[in-house]
Amino acid sequence: MTFRTKSFGVRACLFTGIACAAGLGMIAGASGSTWFAAPALSAAIVSAWVLSRWIAHPLEGLIAAAGEAARAGCISEDFPAGSPLDEFNRLAETLNCAARSVHHSQADLDRTYLQFIETMAQVLDARDPYTAGHSLRVASYAYAIARAMDVPELEAENIRIAAQLHDIGKVGIPDAVLQKVGRLTTEEFGLIKLHPQIGRRILEKMGKFREFLPVVELHHENHDGTGYPYKLSGDRIPLAARIVHVADAFDAMVTHRHYRKALALPEAILELRVNSGTQFDPVITPVLLRLIETGLIAAETPDEVLLPSGVDLIAAQQDFRHAGVEVLVQ
């Protein structure tokens, strides 16, 4: 008879049972009770097998849970503790306690990481009083757009975090260019256009930030392929970058900058509508417009707005109806 098993516990119990059975057989043989030897050997082997499974089953459960943790790259609190043996239960509880400690440490690390991101965004915004709070507002708008588009919560949260970092590359742009009053020269605008790639180079060395790189690098790509740095168009631009692009542009429209005053909310709505399908994604832009209508953005509006010729008057009136604005045609 040959028994093959990978479990040390099974082998040990089987060998012990067989040894016991052999001993019983020898005793029976010495006493002349040959009729007792064969049944005793069989009973001992069966008993040894049952005992081996009783011991080995919970051990195999612990090994399986440890193997799954190794494959997944994380340890979870699901080591089985229902063994009839207290020793295995104590081992399982020790492993579960270790898993809880790892999770708590990871949670603390994640909180620190998020605080670091917020601090980076605030430091960047603080360089220029005209952009104070810009990154946080863009993050808020982008998250709201993503959720309104039924983007899953975790993905929407990643978009929010990426939006906080979208302009991090501007740390490599001179203040004289960022804070210049008036129109930028071609050379100065060329420097500004480098900030998405500078941002990528800053963040790509840190593994935790790699999932945010598409937003940081591509949030100035236009839907029609006229943006920068790579002139991507349409769906070649990742969804997260397209969402942050329109959120970023909207916040720039409704806040004061060195080179111009803020647009009134109806004027910003008009800009979004006119440039939907060219500069901005034609699916995402209406989502932002609906969110504005529901009060996501609170801003003072003028009593009237002047429409350039060629704009759909009926559609514009629908956009402005919530603001009580009279629409005039140029």
C-alpha cells in the first residue's frame, strides 16, 4: 500500500497510525491471535487517516489563505480560526492581528499621502494670488462631473486627486511668466506649454502617483486635436484628462487672472457651449452645464449677456434660463 500526499501533517499521522497498527499486529501475532492482526491494522490505518485530516484540514486552510495573500500582494483578515485545535486557532488569530496592523499602517500612510498631495497643490496655488484655491476647485468640479457620468466611486476619487495635481508642473515655470500681466509672447507661451510634461517627470518617479500621470500630462489636449503637448484628439485622450480639461477651463473662466477679469457665469456657460466639440469633449461639456444649472456653481450674474452672431439663440436661452438673464444678439 502506497500513500502519496503533500501534507506533512497527513504523512506524519499516517506513519504514526501505521506504526501503531504494526505494533498491534506484532502483539497480536506474539499472543497467537492472528485473527486480530488484519482488522487491527485496517482500523489503525483508517483512524490514522481520519486523525490526519482532522489535523491537516485547518492547517491547509491557513496555508491557502497565506498563498492567496501572497498572490494578491496584500494580507487580509480571513485566516480561518475554526479549528478544533487551539494551537491552530491561536496561529490564525495572530495572523489576523498582523493583517489588521498592516491595514492600519496602510490607512495612516494613505492619509499622509493625501495630505501631501493637498499640500503640494496649496503650495503651487500660493505662488499666485490669482490662482489661490484653483486646484481644489478643479478637483471638486472634476469629481462632480465624473460622478454625474456614473464613473465608479474609486475612479472618480482618483480623478479628483489627479485634478489636484494637474498643474504641478508649473513649479518649473518662472514666476515672471506665470504672473505676467498682459499677453504672453510666443516664447513665453511655449514655456507654459511645457508644464504638463514637467509635471509628468516630477511624478513618474513615485509609484503611488503613476495612475495620475495621464491627467497631469494630457489635461490641455483639445477634443479636436489642437491642444498640447501631443495634439491628441477624441477618445485618444483618456476620460479622466478630458474631464479635468473642461473643469480646469471653467474655473479659469470664472476667476480673475493677471491678463483679464473673470467672466460672468452666463458668459462662461456660453464659452463652454460654443467650444463644445472643438476645445471640449461634446459629451462631458453638457454634463458640466447641467451641474451648473442645478447650483453646483454659485456666482453673481449680470442682467443681460451679448451673444455673438451665429450662436443658436434658442439653445442659449435654455442654458441661461436658470440665471434669469436676458439674451441679446450682436
